[in-house]
Amino acid sequence: MPNTKQLEDFVSQVRRDIVRQVHGVNSGHPGGSLGCAEFFVALYQEVMKRKDGFDMDGKDEDLFFLSNGHISPVFYSVLARSGYFPVAELNTYRKIDSRVQGHPTTHEGLPGIRIASGSLGQGMSVALGAAQTKKLNGDPNLVYSLHGDGELQEGQNWEAIMYASANNIDNLISTVDLNGQQIDGTTDHVLNMGSIRAKFEAFGWEVLDVEKGNDMNAVLAGLKEAKSLTGKGKPVCILLHTIMGNGVDFMMGTHAWHGKAPNDEQLESALTQNPETLGDY
Ligand SMILES: Cc1ncc(C[n+]2csc(CCOP(=O)(O)OP(=O)(O)O)c2C)c(N)n1
Ligand SMILES: [Mg+2]
């Protein structure tokens, strides 16, 4: 099992992959991707029970669904570096005929991708369907999902959130990337949602906050605690407090880098801040 330093080194490489993918085609979403790097590395390298190889049935293993599909650069990097597909394929990000599309899709058959996402608001519905299926099949494994905070403004989420608790889907751990930012500004400014914790609780969920969503040990502890809360009749929500653009100083804490590529000079600076640890693709 990797130690914290190894996981942090992994994160450094993932950050390099994120900015290099986006810079390579001058498009894509670095901000949310960087903010969720620790979460993805913790999940795939430590927390999730995964089978060797990949199949769409997803039986007898934990599953993950990415709902905020625009943060695909972090997802692709962690999938590739966790053995799902060749790391060199990151070089085809957002290119014509690539399996590594700007927003994940299933028909390219990229191992690790279970749903198309990018049209926001749909992932929770799929995740809870998979979780309910596991319960019906007597499969004791868990389902994880990730959602943006701005994404919660999509109404379909709340149908899913309501359904999950009404049906005691207690093998589902849904994480919200609480970075306080979305495409056009802060979430408070664009559409103030009040207390997201109070809303999930009112809908019957168990909620826990991870205040340091970019601290590897805090993220691991939060995921561990969330796991301990499963199987008790309620779905579990992690409010993961992250910093958008984390790890690249000029991208941090602003929506400006939600969907914008760094130029050559900015890339150089970003790479200097994040040493190569596992080998660039
Ligand atoms: C249904 C739908 N509406 C609008 C968009 C455009 N869009 C893409 S990302 C985004 C912002 C989402 O905010 P958040 O989930 O907080 O992501 P972050 O900016 O933090 O990465 C929007 C509005 C979309 N992809 N899908
Ligand atoms: Mg956000």
C-alpha cells in the first residue's frame, strides 16, 4: 500500500499531466481538475476495491462515476497511471478520433469510463442506479461519484438525491467538489445555494465535511470515515472543500482557469511548481 509521500508524488505527476494535456490542444478544464487531484489519487490508489482489467458489468468491485465530466484531464491521468490504458494515450487528449475525448464518452471504449458525462447533472442518477443494482444483486461493494458544486444547480441532482435516501441506498458515497467556483464566477454569485449540508441532510443523507480537500491525509481520512458510514440505511455525501487550480499558484482560487489553457510560459511555470515523479507521457 503506498504511503502518503508516494501518493503526494503521484499527485504531482497528475498535475503535470493535467496542464500538459490542456496546453497540448489549447483547450480543456484545468481548474477543477487540479482541485480534485488528491481525491482521485486517494480513490484509485488506496480506497477503491478494483478488479484487474475493466468490464462494463462492474460486478464484485467498487465503481466510480464522474458526473462533472469537464474535469476529465484529472480522471484520464489517474486512470492511465492506475493501469486502465497506456499513459502515452494522454497525448491524444481532445484530438480527432481519440478515445480521450474532452468530455468522457463510452462509445470510444476507453477502459475506466462507465458513462458519458459533460452534460451536467446526470451522474448521481446513474451512480444510484448502479448502487441499487448492487444491493439487489447482493454485491456488497460500494459506488462512488463526484459532482461539482455549481453542478448541483442542475435540478436532476435533487431528484436523484431524494430517490437515494427514500430507497435507503446506503452503499453510495457521493462527493461534492466544494471549490466555491463555477464557469462564470463564484457559486454564491452565480446562484447562491445556501447550506449544501443542510440541503443534503434535509433530503435524508449522512453528510461529512472534509475541510482540507487538498491534503492527502485529510482526504484519505474523509473517505475512510465515509466508508464507515455506509450500510446504515442512508446514502453518504462528502463535502470536499478544495481550492480550484490547486498546485499552480496563478490558477488557484479563481474561476478564471475553469476552462482555459495555459500558454507556453504559463505551462513552464506550472511544471516547475510540480516536479516530474512518475515520468511524463
Ligand atoms: C447541462 C449543462 N449546463 C451547462 C454546462 C456548461 N458548464 C460546463 S462546466 C460548468 C460549471 C460547473 O460548475 P462546477 O460544477 O462548480 O465546476 P467547476 O467550475 O468547479 O469545475 C458549466 C455551467 C454543461 N456542461 N452542462
Ligand atoms: Mg465548482
